[in-house]
Amino acid sequence: MNHAERFHALMRFQPVDRLPVIEWATWWNLTLDRWAKEGMPAGLNQDGATDWWQLDPYRQRWYRSAALTLPAPKVQYGPRIRDMDDYLA
């Protein structure tokens, strides 16, 4: 089973030969620095570290959820929306 077949089977709640091996982080620079201190060859980028640790070859992508032209929210992590009236407010 290759990494793509494994991931798709897992997402469909089907049997897999093993769980995907994925390291994800928004702070890859700190992760790579620490791994180098713990024995990984220095100077490896994310792709090199993925090969070194034999992780499955997934890549993390970040996309904005709103256009830059939209106004910023008045509060970050505001009150919980419990019903339509809360949503409209």
C-alpha cells in the first residue's frame, strides 16, 4: 500500500497496513533545528527531513480563508454562536 492509498483508505475507515507517518508543524524551522541537535544531519530542509525520518511524503499548504480586501473581524475568537440570532448579531 503506498502513502496515497493508505491515506484514502484511512479517510474511508477502511483497513490499512499502518497509519500514515506525518509530521506537521507551522514552525518547521524550530523542528528542523531540534532534530539536528538530536542527531539528524544538519542543513536538511523539510523534504530532506521527511526522507531522513522515513515520513510519508505529504506537504502542508496554508490558504487564507478570506480575501485581503475583507475587513478584519472586530474580535478574534469571539463568543460562541449558539443559534441564528447569535449568528446574525
